[in-house]
Amino acid sequence: MLITEFRKLCLNEMRNKMGNISKINKVARYIKDYGLRYAAKKVYYRYKIKYKLGKKYCPFEISDEERMKEEAYRTKGTIKISIVVPLYNTPVDFFNEMIDSVKKQTYTDWELCLADASDDRNLKVPKKIEEYLLQDNRIKYKRLEENKGISENTNMALEMTTGQYVGLMDHDDLLHPSALYHIVKSIEEEKTDFIYTDELSFVGSTDRVQSIHFKPDFSWETFRNNNFVCHFTVFKKELLEKTGYFRKEFDGSQDYELFLRLIEEASKIYHVPKVLYFWRLHAGSVAAGVGAKPYTVEAGRKALEEHLSRNKITGKVDASLEYGPFYTIKYDISDEIKILVVVQGKQSEALAIQEIKKTDLKCDLVDIDEFYKKNISEYAYIFYVADGYEVYRKEILEVNDDKGVFEELAQCLQPKENSAVSPIIYNKDKVYNAGYCYNGDLKECIRPLYKEVPIKDPAYMNRLRFRHNVSLLGGGIFAVKSDIYMEYLKKNGEYDINDISQERLFSNMEWFKICLFIKEKQKNCVLSPLKPLEITSEKIKEEKETTNYSKFVCENKEMLLKKDSCYNENMNLFGKYYFLWK
């Protein structure tokens, strides 16, 4: 079935694009690099995005019925959104499209603040703006005497704002007609002061969809590693006045630096899980490829260092250009930290001994029988090491130290909001375990993330390149803070550790339960890709025979039906074909 579908798609590409040799070469390269089966899935994924989802979201029109409903919406108080747009040599066609997308908003209490730093040769937009100013008094325009860079230009636009909330928009991007309606609705209902939405990127015209960015809810661990918030972002003006405007020295990552300050002070951050922003990609833009502007990564690194300093968090920030602006924090680990390493067999013992030798951390090694005799409260962290795993030998990511897996897991547990962590697991150069999600559908509730995606594929690495929060962890090493584990035992009436069987202690199902408990405590579970493991074929067979997902789902039905904050349910639209693999 899959191969047949692949052949049809290839034939269609060739019939429609015979002159475009690059398309054919790209398909051929997929087959060479990934094999026929994965290439088929890859082509189908692109087909789903460009033709299926592209048609769903573009053109982004709404029905007359929806428009009337949204236009009838009135807030209890008056909420004005000031949309801020710095202009610089903006192509007049892009400018017209941008303004028209704002004017078509179903929520009408807005103002558009434009600060134009274009050079004297670019006179088409200033002439065009005169028409808009006469048509709509909600549009404000200021011609800047000189171009002082993106930050200071944007600050000039910010000074024009009179709304209680500020929204940031680029000069060549577009808003969905319902964008402000959903933003204001979330402000009213969720009492939030920082809001962001999902977004779509396109090249040229909106019918040429490049990708759709379905985002998770906010978490510090993910955000410190990558600015996934990005567009469309709206925040209370009071936050801006409290923390300060854009800072010129961070040009290139000025939005990331500002968001770090704003979110530090925000009382509630809210994610609207709808595609409301349309991001235009073009040559030389950061959106098209960070390699075009490498200084952006360095600016982001400095912004993150200042964030850590403000919050009295000690550590060093590393930045990478390889797959985008990604950051890794090497937190300082206290000399007083003690770790209890629990092993389950000869293979796990060998792995644990190997990793203890690589680190300066204070580790006590015990087997499962000795674990029952230990006073857990003496230790900061507990590392469970299961049989059937070994350190993945192939170099995948830029890792600048040789401290090993234990050191990396301890790093991830340093932030106070993180309670558990596992490494990513590979099998024969493919993802085996990158955490799990749940989607509220009890028939297909627990889903592995990225399973069977090959490490050669750079696209998936954009997600797995950095530490990030996941809902459920599983894998060769499960690391948990001892205090949260003791809390978990007390909650389940099992304060006496002797009541827990070995089978339970080292099962994915038990780890899943701990993860759900952690989420209830509003703490985080973290996946780390930096020091991966590899699973053996024997362990894979064992897991298939012993893992009982249906029983777990049945026992935890109430929790699993709740919204998964680390997973956007809209990914189901095409998740099974690329992002979420079975």
C-alpha cells in the first residue's frame, strides 16, 4: 500500500514538474539515504503538508457565519491590541498583504503602529501608506530619520502604542482573520498576560506551504534551549514597561532576549493551539536558515546567559548553528549532590560502572536487592539503569565534553522545575524511544515520539536537537529526584519501598505513572538527546512481550483524558506520517 502510494506521488511529481529536475533528484536522494520505505513516508509527509494541510489553512478565509459570530464578540472591558511592525525596504506587495490581513480582523479594537526606516530609494510604501491613513484612523505611521537597527526601530513603533496589550509582527508576514479574536478571548477567559500561537511558514505565495509549527504549551526547559514561542506573540504592555524595551546589543535574537525578560515577570503564559500567523520565508532571512545570519545564535547565547544571571542560576551556555539556534546549558552541580545508582543485571551494572568512571559525581552503586536497604532520603537523585542498553557510539550532535550519560542526566535535573529525565534511545541508527505523548484518545492514547526516524534525516533533528519536556519517559535510564519519588510512594500508600516488586520498579508502566504524578505536581519530565543510549534486539523483544499499554491506560484514564501540555493535538493531522511513528 505504502509503496504503491509512493509510486503514484512520484509519477504525479514527474508529470507536473518535468522541467524541475531538482525535485526528481531530491526523491532519488531520499531513496539513496533512507531506503525506499522511509523515502515513501517522507514524500507522503511533504504531500500532506503542501497539498492537504496547505489547503486547510491557506487561503485563510473564514465563513460569513464565523465572521459574524466573532465580530459580535465584545469584551467586558475594553481591550485594545497594539500591533507593532518595523518597516525596512518592504516590498510594496508584501506591505499591502500585511496591512490587509490586519484590516480583515474580526476583532476590531486594534491599532497598527508602523515605524519606517527604509532608505530614500524606497518610496513606494510611504506613498501607499497615505491611502491607508486616509481610510483607517487605527493605522499609525512614523517615518524614521535613520535606520538604527531592528531593535531601536521596533522601539520607535512601541512608543506609538496606546493599547493595553502589544503584538509583534514582521513587515512581510500575515495574520489569520481570527487571530486577534482568539487572543482577546484567551485574555478574557484565561487571565493571561503573555500569549503565543501556532504558525505556518510559506515561500512566495500562501499556497506554497513550507511547514506548520504546532507548538507545545510553555515550559522553561524547552524555552531555554530553543525559542519555540516566536510568532504570533502578544503581551501586556505593563510587562514591557516593567522590564524594558528591545535592546540593540541583542539584534538578531532581540525577540528571544525580550521574551526571556517578559516571561520572567509574567503571571500566566498561554498558548493558543491554532495556526494564526503566516511566516514568509525568503533568501537571507533568519526564518529561511540561521546559517544566513550566524550572529543571531551568538546574540541568543548572550541573552540566555543574562537570564541565568538574573535568576541566580549558575552555568555555561553553549550555542549551535548546526540545525538552528539551539542552546545547551551546562549547569553547575553542587559537590554535595549524591546519586543512588540502581542496576538490574550484569549488563546494566557494566553500563553503570562505565559511566561512573567518566564523572566526578558522588555515586553509590547498588543492585535491586540492596536498593531496599538504602535510605533514599540521603540521596538527591535516583538513577534506575535497566539491562539491555549500551552507550550509543556514533557521533550525532556537537557535544563538547566526555563526562558521559550520568553527568548529562544530572545536568537536566538541576533546574528546580525538573523532576525526571531520560536519554533518547536508538536502535540501529533509528530512533527507538524519544519519550511518549498522550492525546486524549483512549483507543490510541499512548504514542511514541519519532519512532523509527533515521538519524540521517536532518528535519527531525530540529526537534530532538535540544533538551525539551515530554509527557512520559521510558528508556534505559530513568533518573528522578529522590524527594519527588518519596512523595510518589506516599501518595500510593507505598512509603515502605519493600512493598514494590522488582518487575514494577523497572517497568515503563511504573515510570509512566511517576511522570503523570510529576505533571500533577506541575513539574517537568525532560528528554535529553545529548548522550544517547542504544537498545539491544533482545530488549526490544522483551519489551514487546511485557509492556501492557491498555492496562496502564485503563488505570489512569482520568489523567490521560486531560490535555497533554507537551503535545499539541493538532499534530494528529499528519503526525502518524512523520512526527509520531508507531
